[in-house]
Amino acid sequence: MYRFFCPYKNIARDKIIITDKQQGRHIRDVLRLKAGDAVVIFDDKSNEYDCRIIRILPTVVLSIQKRHLALKGQRGLYLAVACAIPKKSKMDDIVDKLTQLGVDRIIPLETERVIIRLDKHKKMLRQKRWEKIAVSASEQSQRKSVPIIGDIQDLKTALAGSVDFDLKLIAALTSDFRPLKEVLGRSRPKDILIFIGPEGDFSPAEVALARQAGCIPVSLGELVLRVETAALAAASFIRLYEET
């Protein structure tokens, strides 16, 4: 059954209204759905709704047949990945794949050695695009929630916002790193944040700053990985290790 995202604010007692025009065109023109068809809607609070389409034009209106509300107190591992922005459009793929892997928060980073530098307008456009990619990937992978796409920020800002995480890691090519498996094996954290650097790695000053904020330098193996590979490898390993 097709799944679509709708913000909680657009969900009423017995109806759901999808106002996103691009999503409406996809439902009407690509999927060829029509009034009476059954679909599943999920919101930004991890709730799900069994619905039937009432009408598609001018907006998509659905009737709620059954609600599946998220249970409080049953949250599993919360995983955030703060990733340096790579060249070209590779960040699009990173957001797509991390969403499919169940990452809860994605923070795009501008580090000292990041080549891409964006002005305020371009940052806003990129973030909106990444948010749409995250919604699409969430629908495709049948997630019950959409990951939060953080503002594009520098390392210092990201570290300042990391105080609530049980475990903070930084993947860096330092001489005194610890294997990721070893660090994870010492505890069962509920909230993990891992920092992934650019092609040229984090600078020594950035690693020192991360250490001061409580980050543990970790290794992702003997090979030097591209940014997009490192982000996916780290997220995959942490998810598998912590949930088995």
C-alpha cells in the first residue's frame, strides 16, 4: 500500500489534508490514484493512519479509517550524523541513504577543509531540497518518521548543540583513535551523535575542539573512505551493533 507523509498540523479529527502541490501531482499523475483508494499516512510524531482518498483536486483530502498512535516510552536508539558537505550533489545521496538506514537527525557541516561554501540563500534552497529528499526516502523505506535535517552549520555550533547525547563520536584519522566497535561495546547509549569529516579530514584544531566537547575519536577501519561512504558505513554499523 502506498505511504505518504503529512505534517501533524494538517491532520484533523477525521480528515487529513495534503497541501504540498508536488506530492499531490505525484499522487494524481504518477501513481494514478483516485477517490476511494486506500493509502497510509504517517506524520512527524511517528503516528500512522489508514486512510481513503476523498478527493485529489485542488488538494488531496483523505478520510481517516484507523489510527496507529506512537507509544510513549518505547523509543529505541536515537542516531544523529553530522556530515561534512561533499562536492557536487553527493549530499543529496547521503541524505537519501541515511534516511533509509533509519538515522534520526542529519546535520550538514561546513568544516575548515570543506570545499563547498554556500551563501544564505543557497543554504536555504539546499536545506529545502534535502528535506524533500528525506520525505521521499521515508515514504519509500516505510519509515514511521522523517529525519530532522539540521541547519548547515560549523563544527563549533554543532558541538554546542550536542550536550544531550549520551555518546559523541568523531571519525578522524588521528593516531590515538579507538575502534568503533570497542567504544560501542563499553555502554548501551540511547542517543549517539557521530561526526564525519571532509575528504581532507578534520583539522587538528577541530579534533581538539571535539575532544573538549566530549567526543571520542574513532576509526572506521584501515581504509580511507570518501565522505559519503564513511557516513553510510558508520550509520550502518552503529544501527546493526546497537539493535542486535
